[in-house]
Amino acid sequence: MARSIPQSFYKSAKWIKCKNSYMAKQNYICERCGALASICHHKVYLNAENYKNPYVSLNHDHLEALCQTCHNQEHFGSIAIGEGLQFDVKGNIIKIK
């Protein structure tokens, strides 16, 4: 999956603090299905033009706590790609453990 957002954004102290505080506020519960949430999803998709704007990238109003399944549904249009497989947070296919 091609990304226009530098990985340095996702490793920045500001993003990590924002993500962690949002996920804690949601009690790590997926806002769509109620399962354990592991991904802090940007409802406004980030791109090369908007990721530096904190109103877009670091705003709790634009975030959503999601489980891996719901995140896959959002980005790839399907819950599963095959028996025993799923997408990881980088969009790679991995075996379900």
C-alpha cells in the first residue's frame, strides 16, 4: 500500500501522545463493533497536503478507535481476505495467530 505520509509522523511524540490519549479515552474499544481496538484511525484520510495540519492529524474529533477487522473493512472493503489471513496495520497480508 503506497503511503504519502512519512513514517516520522507516526513515530512523532505528538502523534503518539494524541493516539494514546484518544485510545485510552475510548477504553480501547472499537467504536464500530465493540471489540478490542488496536488502531487509531483518521476519519479524514491523511495525505501529503494535510498531515502537517494539527487540526486534521492531531484532533480527537477526527479519530476513531478501530479493531483490525473494522479497519480492514474501512480501507479494503472486506472483513477478511481469506481463511486464516488478515491485513496488518501496514496493509500487509499476515496469518492470524
